[in-house]
Amino acid sequence: MSSNESVLQWERRWSEARLVRRIRMDPVAARKRQELARVNIKRAKRELAGGDLDASLIFAEQALINAADAVLARDGFSAGSHVVRFSYPLLPALYSDERHVIDQVRSARNTAQYDASGTVDAALAARGLNLAERATRDVANLLT
């Protein structure tokens, strides 16, 4: 299946559920989201160094979202769900190859943000940050 066909399938699947919509292709918005991913990585590093593992993971997960949204903006899409966003076929392979880690990061982030503080362990915070850095770098390569 070609990348065009896989994008069309993705769009059809999620458009019916109203979780994806076409927007104007916007390279400026793509660059801004890419920059926001970098800012959130800096925040995640700062929080990790300061010992706030919850905040570090929250910022790392946000960087993953920002980087994915940069690709979507470049291609003229807006997604209304993490599942939709992270399943976009033209994202760097890391998003599918590391899906299980992304799911762990998202689950732990949800707990830390909405249910209970102090639940993120150091290994997962570091893994989330590493993943966000790699994703942001891979997306930057796509956008140049």
C-alpha cells in the first residue's frame, strides 16, 4: 500500500468518527508546533533534573503530541484524539515502533495529571524524555 493510500484510509476511518478534519496545509504552524515540542523537551529536562518526575513526563508526552501535530499541520490535518494523531501513517516510524512505550507514557501521564501525584518512576520519566527527543528530531528531519 502506498503512503497516499494509507493516509486516505486513515482519513476515512477517523473522519467518520469526526476525530480528524482537513485544514489548510500550514508550514508556519508546523514549524511553531515543532518549536513548541523543543520547548516542552527543555521543560521536561528541567523538571527531571529538579526531581519532579510527574511534570517531566507530562512535558515529554506533550512534546510527542506537538511533534505529531507539526506533521499533521504540514499535511493539512487536525486530529481530535491521541489515538488518531499517533496513528497518522506519515509520522516517523518511531511512533509505531515505540507504540507500547508511548502507551505507557500516556497512561502514567494521565494518572500523574488527573489522579495522583508521585506515581511516575525515574526510569519511565527518562524513557519518555528520550522518546520525545527522538520523535522531535525525526519530525524536524521530515519538515526540512
